[in-house]
Amino acid sequence: MHASASIVRRYAAGGLILLLGLAVVLEARTFGLGTLARVGPGLFPMLVGGALGVIGLLIAVTPEAAEHEGEGGRPDWRGWFCIVLGIVLFMVLGEHLGLGPATFACVFVSALGDRSGSVRAALVLALAMTVVAGLVFTLALKFQMPFWRG
């Protein structure tokens, strides 16, 4: 792909996300923000819209942000496949086995999509994220999904 086409694509993607963020912020103003003591229904959408706007701006002005293609200018289908498969595994295993196995499978399979990583690194990352998910969602936040369905 030519450099100018990549720049145009990056500006278009960043500008589109920026416009979406601005639209969300404008619509959120109609819901009412409330006060810090009593937050209104428009605060969260306004924060999300603002974050979208900042991300869109960063995509437009950061040269490395538009590099999503694999070697040789082709899309990295292995990465896409592993990430989608990881999400599907999380949904299926979360329903039948619980948060722990679902988190492990999702992170492990998704990490395998990184060509520079190894199976051992993916395994260590999956174990670490499973422990973090167990501590944060099961113990601290009392998440509705059990860690292990027995």
C-alpha cells in the first residue's frame, strides 16, 4: 500500500471516530450530568464520547497507529482468527465452566495470534490473567459469574 493511501486511511479512521465521539458527547448533554454527589445519566456517555474523541484524534495524529497489517502489506489473519476464537471460547466456556477457564482460554488463544510470542509466553500470560481475574472479579467485585462451575 502506498504511504499516501495509508495516511488518508488513517486520517479518515481517526476523523470518523472523533466525529462519533463528538456526537455521543452532544447527545449525552441532553441526559443531564448531575453533580459529583449525585451523578446523572449523561455523565457516563459523555465520558465515553470524550474518550472516543481523544482516541480518534490520537489515531489521526500518530503515524504508528494505522499499522494494522501483517508482513508484506497483507492482513494478519492469524491474529484476527485467534482473537475471534478467544472471544468465542470465553463466551462458551464462561457459560459452562465459569470465569476461570473462560479467561484462561480467551487469553491463551488470543496470545497465540501474536507471531512474535511463544506458546510458553502465552501460557504464562493466560495463567497470570486468570489469577488477576479471579482476584478482581470474584473476590473483590463479587462478580455474578462463578470462577469455577462445579
